[in-house]
Amino acid sequence: MDFKQRVAALLLCLPALFLSAQSKAPENWFTKDQSKDGVQGTSSDQTLAALKAKGKKGQTIVVAVLDSGIDYKHEDLKDIMWVNPGEIPDNGIDDDKNGYVDDIHGWNFLGGPNGESVAHETLEMTREYARLSKKFNGTNGKNLYGDAKKEYDYYLEVKEAYEEARARAEGMKEQIASQFVKFENAFALITKSSGKANFTLDDLAKMDAGSNEELKDAITLSQRVMAQGLTPENLAEQKKEASAYADGQLQYNLNPDYNPRTIVGDDPNDLSNRFYGSNEYRGPDAGHGTHVAGIIAAIRNNDIGIDGIADNVRIMTVRCVPDGDERDKDVANAIRYAVDNGASIINMSFGKGYSPDKAYVDEAVKYAAEHDVLLVHAAGNDAENNDKTAISRTTSTSRL
Ligand SMILES: [Ca+2]
Ligand SMILES: [Ca+2]
Ligand SMILES: [Ca+2]
């Protein structure tokens, strides 16, 4: 469950969406096998054991993780990070002349020359809204024909989606605030009645509210939210996180005036420029990319963290996904970087509903295919039929 779903679960108090140990999956479940272990994983444990029994060693494969950056010093990843063989670290020289200076473990297309990196971004929908609003503001479309009319109709579609998303985010902000007041009040009442500041679900089960309806309601609500992982200890922190998530949407993702690209210093609309960014592989929030890299290739059977799905992998990190929507330019350049530097597989666990420079990405995809590189891309978290509709156009689905 990602953070968005957790917030939604808390807001709706859905008892089915448990966060806690009650629905804890078996360790390394994704490497298990349905028939052998009774777990619907990828069967990679079984497959690797079978290959080993046959004496097959396989060859080392480079997997490029196009994501939010990777904690390349992580104890379960540091020894399997890809190392650029032609590059001497930290000498300020592009030794292998691939266009990227000191790119040892990959590249960060959201990095700037002074070491800073883009953290938050607008959604592509917001960028399209900003661009088209400038063009069509005050126009009613009456005297437009052909391509101009088509673009105007597209503007109206984007405008409607944007305004809807903005209203929803504002509503969510209010809802989070009011829901947390309810949780706080319920917890306070229980503390008052039980004398315990840090009560548990067991404590709640033992409480007898008698004819006190208010306390009865407080117990019911607390049981629901605590089943989803909220506790008296983490209430304040969870409130802060949920509020920050709602604020972030309004401040960054859905703010047409927000432009963090000055950090990178390139012209994001100049698609011909491939060489920008930095070697800050981690970026401001490498959580998602590290998580993805770990599932793919965390060192197996070392008693540290998890077992990755595959053995014999080197992870190349190519950062192109901010908090918000990735840009087509960066995605295309990240694909080309991965292909040119020896990746056999490119993992892309992200997605968005609008893609104004899709043609540029398509060219990079073809380039990867011509070089026999396998591209793996997420289908979204929203249960949309992507054959019929684009990935949800009104919410950011970056980092899937
Ligand atoms: Ca280089
Ligand atoms: Ca160098
Ligand atoms: Ca491990």
C-alpha cells in the first residue's frame, strides 16, 4: 500500500485495508512459488535453484532502474551497483566520453550543476494547463478550425481535469484536517476514561463503555483506525504526513506557477539537449527507487534485508522521476543513457496521464528495441484499462 492509499484508507476508515501485522505477507513472498510454497510470487527461488542444480551460472545482467534515485550505499545494494568501467570517479572529467562527467553508478537527469536536485514537480496535466491557458485564455474557440480547434478542445479537456483535481486536493486537505480532529478527540476520550495515554487494540477490546454513547463511538472509531496502523504514539506524525501530502499536491503538483527546473538549468522544452543533470545518484528521496532496486536484485541469502528476485544483476540508477510527473524529455534521455551504457533491461515503475512529447519517448523506446534492450513499464495503480484510457489523467501516478 503506498502512501496515497494509506491516506485514503484512513480517510474512509476502511476496515478491509489493513496496514498492520494482521495481514503481514511471508518474508520474500515475491520470490516464492504458488505450488511449492503456496504463495503467489514469481517462483524465482525455485527457478534459481533449478538452474544452479543444472550447473548453469548465467551471465551478469545490467538492469537500469529509471526511478526516483537509489540509495547506492544501502547495505543490501552497494555491492551490486553497476560501476561504469570507463569512468574514473571524482576527477571532473568525462573519461569514457559518453557525455556525462563522473557517472560511476548512473546519472541524475533531475540534478543541477551545484549539487541540488529537483524534489517536487508539477503534474504534466498542470504543465499542459499552464501552457495552454496562456495560449487560449480569453478565447472561446469560435473562430478556430482544423488543428487549432483540436488543440483548443484538448485545452478544454485539460482545464476540466485540472480544475477537478485541484478541487479534489482542496477537499482532501479539509477532509484530512477534520478526520484527524475526530481521531484526536476519540483517542483523548479513551485516554481520559482508561487512564492510558498509549492504549492498544487489546485495551480497547477490554473497555466497557456502558451506556456512554460518546465513548462507545470513540472506541469503535479507534478500533477501525488502529486496525489500519494508526496508534496514539504515531497519531501526530501521521497527521503531519497526511497534511504534508495534501499540501504538497496544492503547492507543487497542482501549482501552475511552480517551476523547479531552474535547479537543473536546462531548457526543458529543448529536446535536442541530452547532456544535463548530475551524478547525484540518490536525489532528495530515493525511497521508491531503492525499494524497486531491492525487489529486483537485493543480495540474496546474506541475512540482510530482503532477497531480490534475481541473482547476478548490476543495478544502474538513472534518476528521472520526481515527486510529481516525470518529463518526457528526461524519460527519453534516461532510456538512451541506459542503452548506451550497457543495460540489458530497463525498469520503469512510473506513469502519467499526459505525455506531450510522447514522440520523443517513442523514438527512445525504438532505439532500445533496436539494441535488444527489454523495457518493463508499470501499468498503474488505479485499476484502469490502459488499452481504453490513458493512466488516470487526473491524479499523479508517478512512482507506481
Ligand atoms: Ca562519462
Ligand atoms: Ca571521471
Ligand atoms: Ca539481502
